[in-house]
Amino acid sequence: MAIPRIDCHRCAHYFVTWDPRFPHGCRRMGFKSRMVPAGEVRRTMSGHECLLFQTKARSDGSGSSLPPAAAPECPPTR
């Protein structure tokens, strides 16, 4: 079974640099690269995928990467 490829654009540690020679970066690993960091890791680590991937927080303004919690039930009114 094939392991899915890491998408750095969905990782919390990925950032875009201002350096046109090295436009991709990883805060967690502390480097900039010409290719996306996961590709660089795969190339230098003999095909192993990045183990530091962390999903970004949701962009809907909630600031959470978890699904919304169920609302507590209100007591019946009399």
C-alpha cells in the first residue's frame, strides 16, 4: 500500500520566503529550499516522508484544527 505524499502547503510549519532563489521554507526543520520541504526531505532521506507534518489550523476563523464541539443541551424552560 502506498503512503500518501505530504502536502507542505497544508502544514503549519511551511512558509513562503522572500528569497527568489529559495522560495519554500520549513520553520520546524529550519531551512529554505528551491523545492517544497517534503520533497527535499524525501530526496535527502532516501525516500522517507517528513515525520514533522502538522495540519494547519482551520482558516474559518475558529483557530482550531479540530471539528466544532457539539453544543451543550439547554435545560427545558417552564
